[in-house]
Amino acid sequence: MRASPMLVHRSVFMVRVRKLSEEPGEPEREEGSQGVNSIDVVLKRADLKAFSSRILRIEPGGHTAFHSHTREHVAIVLRGRCRVETRDSTQELRDAMIVTIPSGEGHRFFNPGSERLALLILNLFTEEEPKPAAAAAEMSEEGPKPEGA
């Protein structure tokens, strides 16, 4: 049985198509980041409390700051090459590869390729995220140095 068109019109949310190439995004301003542009995948909604996502566009040689937090990341390489650096390991990823980074694991995303990297980040919250000052205090160790630093 097909859904009535009336039910579709009563929905609070409407179908919306966005082209990644037309999204301006915002430059990542975290200290230690270089050549990173961020796009919210799921736009801010008052009814969502435990999930967020965004697309990072990282220029060749660019990287996020080495950081950790209480949320778990699932990162999917949409396009390009990505090196995921942690305190203990380095993983090389390519198109359509997925990495899961546990809560509390220090990490950085680095683009070792010659093209812009597009990385879908899913943030899974299992507890309330601390305030930014508290999160910065968590980072007592410095991560690996990016190439050329």
C-alpha cells in the first residue's frame, strides 16, 4: 500500500538536495589545522542531541590539529587519500574506506595526496561533550608532526 501524499506534506522535514561543490563551508579554525574546510552534513536541529556529522575538505599537505575528545568518530573517505595518525599508529586510507576512531584516542587527519581530500565525519556521542577549555586540557601529549613541519 502506498503512502498518501497528504502524509508526505505533513512531515516537518522536507527533502533537500545540496551539492558539495556549491557548499562554501567554513575554514577549520582549530589551532594546528591547516588547509581544512568543514561542511555540516546534518544541519543544526534542536531535536538532535547525540549525533553530528560534517565533511572535511583538506587541501594537499593539509591536516587537522592532533586532538582527542569524548565522542567516537567514524570517518569515510569520499575522495582522495587520507593518512590517519594516532599516538601509536598510522593508517593510509583511499576512496570508499572507513575508519573508526574510539573515544579518547588522539588523532589527526592528513592529506598526503595531490588532490583535495573529502572526508565524511560521523560523530557518535555516548556522553555529553565537555566544554572546549576542558577538551583542550585533555590533550597533554603532542601528536606526530605533519610532514614539512
